[in-house]
Amino acid sequence: MIEVSLRAFGKIQLFAMSLLLAGMAMAHLPTPLEAEEAAEAAANYQRYCALCHGNDREGYAADNAPSLRSRSLIASGGLGYLYSATYYGRPGTAMAAYGSQFGGPLEQSDLINLVRWLAEESGVEEFLSLPREPIKGDISLGAELYQRDCASCHGAEGEGIDAPALAHPMFLSSVSDAFIRYAIAYGREDTPMIGYAELLEDEELDALTAFLRSRASGWDAPEVALRSPPEAHEYILHPNGETPAFELREGRFVAAESVEQAMRLGQRMVLLDARAMSDWQRAHIPGAVPVPYYREPERFIGDMPDDGTWIIVYCACPHAASGRVVDALRAHGIPNTAIIDEGVIVWTQRGYPIQAGW
């Protein structure tokens, strides 16, 4: 069970909020999905989630996405945690928002059934009734323990390196202190995250929890005004420019620096954003065309130039989603394709051009 406030979820629709509150209040899973609903949810998982979370929900297929078959995660988080993570995503990370309100591909009912399916598939028979009260602890001690035991995977600033980002405001605003402490104490089975219940004293577990909670800065769902993607006749950037002379690593990857330089020089190319549409809506490289990794190739291949123009694809992973799009392009006979090696997060960190959306 997790603690949720109306402020944390901002302008979420009333129906979704009622589901979250009901999901947190119940000790057992809701009524099982009908066979048709379960099949559709499973198909949606394979289409939108398996790329990073693994075909069997095992996690870490790309971008260190966590396991979604972890019983400890689902039993302690419940439907509310799963729904908020998939609906809103984790802005600034590779986890996109999949709710249609943010330009994502799934309607509210689809996401509700998806998280119910994840809970059913996990084998969890009832959710944990974790305490709602804040956990008090020595934040200074917690900071020391975090740097000693956690930073190597979760990052010195909680930004996530080989494990999920723990300082992310959306994460911290949508989970309780007890959820955080439970994860530290018992880990996530079948993942690199071990449990520390036998390695740390109770006051140390409390200190770590208090330290992580102290990193929260709050979160509100933003107002959304979706923009229209470029039309096919607008795909080519600098149509009268010279052809860039890209050098590819392993015949596949082009350095972000090279792409940024080609843009500054006004050279001819097409930029494709392989992330979920909601990420493109939030921010993208100027002129980039949204071609989400889950879109069927037949829906975009015909719009691509066939005159040898370079087509450069990027994502946040930085290679999984963009790799899928490049593979589709090459399979359809479009050879001049490459992936921005470092991905869009590094691109942004370097101060290269980014166009903000909503």
C-alpha cells in the first residue's frame, strides 16, 4: 500500500484516482481480468514495455529498467504505484509517460488493465499493508550509508547508473516511506538489488529511508498542450544543404558531437525520435520527427526519403528503441541510417539544442 496525495497526482482524472485509492485500500487483487482483457494487456506489454523491461518482465533488458515480475515490488507498491509510473513516466529518464493525456499511446482503461495484468502475472495474492506514517531517522547517517552502499548503482545524486533513479521527484512523491524502507530491507528478488535487513541495523534502515525522503522536491502534473508532429514534406532538415560525412562506430552509431555539428552547418538529414510520443511532446531535438519504437514500420517507412539522405535516430536508452527503428529502416532497404551513440539525455546534458514541448 502506498501513500498518495491529490497534489502529487495533480490533475489526474477522477476515475483513475478512485481506482488508485481503491487499489491501495484492498488487501487482495481485484477481480481477475477477462480472458480478452488479459490477452490485450499482455499484447500491450510486449509492444510497449518488453523492449526495456524484458519479454518475461525480468527487467534490465535496456536502460536498467527494473523487473516487473518482482513480487516484493508489486506487493509493496500495489496498483497505484504501477499506474502512476506508467501513466506519468519519469521525466528526464528513459521511462516515458504512456498515458494518452501526455501524448502516450494508451488510454486510461488500457493502463488500468495493464497494471492489473502485471499484478496477476506476478503471482502476488495480496498487497502488503505497509504503515503510512513518516519514518524518522538520522539523515546525516543515511547520507553516509547511501554513498557507501547505494551510490555505485543508484548514482551519487540518486540519478540512477545501473539501477533506477531514487531521487526522481515523481518517484518520491508517489511512494511512502514504508515502501522505500521495505525495498531497502528486502530487496527485489531475481535482480541485482539485494536486501539489507541482515546487513544494517534498524536505525540504519530508518536513516537511509529518511535520507532518500529528504531528496524529494515535490511534483505536480503539468498542463498539457500537445503539438502536431511535422508533415512528411517537412522531414528533411536543410533540404538544400550538403550531405554530412558521418563516421559510424560499428557501422551503426554516430557521435552526438558529429550530429550537432552537422546541424550547425546546415547539412541535409532527417532526425527521428524513437522514444514514446509523450517524450517527443515534452522535449526533442529541433526538427526531429516522432517515430516511436512501437509504431509499425508500414506507418512511417513510406514517408522516408529514398535518395540517400542520412536518417539519424535517437532515443534515451540510448540504443534500444532507436536500434529497433534503425533495424526496421534497414530491413526496408534504407541504408543511410545511424543511431546517436550517446542518446538524447547526454545530448541535453551537453547543452546541445533542445526544443521544449509542453
